[in-house]
Amino acid sequence: QQQNLPLQDQNGNTLSHTAPDGNGTLFWHFAASGHMALWQARGIEHITVCTVDNALADPFQPHLIGLHTLHGNEATVVGIKREDPQEHVGVLVEQHSRLAVVEYSEMPDSQRLAFDAAGELKYPLANISYFAFSMAFINKIIKKPSTELPLHKAKKMVTIKGKETPCYKLEYFIFDLLAYCTKAEVLLLPREQFFAPLKNKTGPQSIATVQEALKNKKYNS
């Protein structure tokens, strides 16, 4: 169960209203709940995590689990090719010689929209919040205070005293754990087979497009 953090107004002042603290503290809450100890007692060594409403995310995806375990990774991230530089997805990059994700809203347009000499996106891979983590890594990370993770600000409209008010929501993101990984890799998977997020009531990324993606998905016999 997530915890809450105070909202901020547009001037950075703390409000009495709160909102969930994001998915970055997942493993701390997982350990505190007692479930992590139960899973370890059952011999579970790796887990998959999907933090987006993605109908095509298979928790037992064999390529993800296979690569992750074969290479002895602490974390493995599923990436897809970016088709639209304006798409609201995190971008996979390298920072300080380590795999990282930069949220689309925090990446300068000069980088997010950049193309190379061949006409390809300079940063061609998107993060779809679909991971595998080793339990050994999780045990290592929860020994640190969760407050070491950076806080991200997201602008939201919040109903306060019956009025829609622009506020900033503070969140921890799970991809920031990659900075602590000594071995992490990206597995590139085809978008049409592994990414069908449900974000809108109608139009793109809606129930209709998710249903169509499920009908078109190719399953191994």
C-alpha cells in the first residue's frame, strides 16, 4: 500500500491535501507488508513489475525472464522503439555510465526531439514501466532510506473546496532504482505485441484500442 505526500501549490507551498507517493517506494512497502519475506521463504529469486495499465504486459514473459536470469542482471528493463518523439513515455538513456530513464516531462526538447545524422531519433528507446528485478537487489536497496530517491513533480488538477486547482504532486519513480544497479540491461520488444496502455476513455490508448491490440496479439503455441 502506497503512502501519501503533501501536494504543493504553484508557488511551491505545502498544502494540507495529500496524494500517493508514486511507485518508486514499492519495494520498501513490499518488505514492510511481510509479503517479501513470504516470497523469499518460497524460494522466489526474481520478480517482474509492471506499473502501467498495459494489457499486453505478460508477468511470465519468457524472453524477459530468460535474459534477466541468464545474464545475472539486478534489473532488466523492457524497451520499445519510440515512434513519435512527442509521445508521453520515459526515454531510456545512459547517465554516469549506467542505464537510466528520463521522464518525458523532464527531458529538454533539444534532447527528446533530437535526431542523429541518419535521421533516427537520438534516443530511440522508450520505457514502458515493465521490469524484472532480482530479490538480491531488492534486499540491497531496501537497506537504504527510500528518501534517497529523487522526488519528481507532476502538475495535476485537484479538486479543493469544490474548485479545480492546479497543484504539484510529488512522486518517487521506480526507474530511479536503476542508478543503484551494478548490472542492468534493456530488452527490446516489439511495441505492437507488448504495449497497449489504457489511459483514455476514447480515442488513442482507450478501451477500444486495447481490445484491438489484444485481438491482434500473436501468441506462441
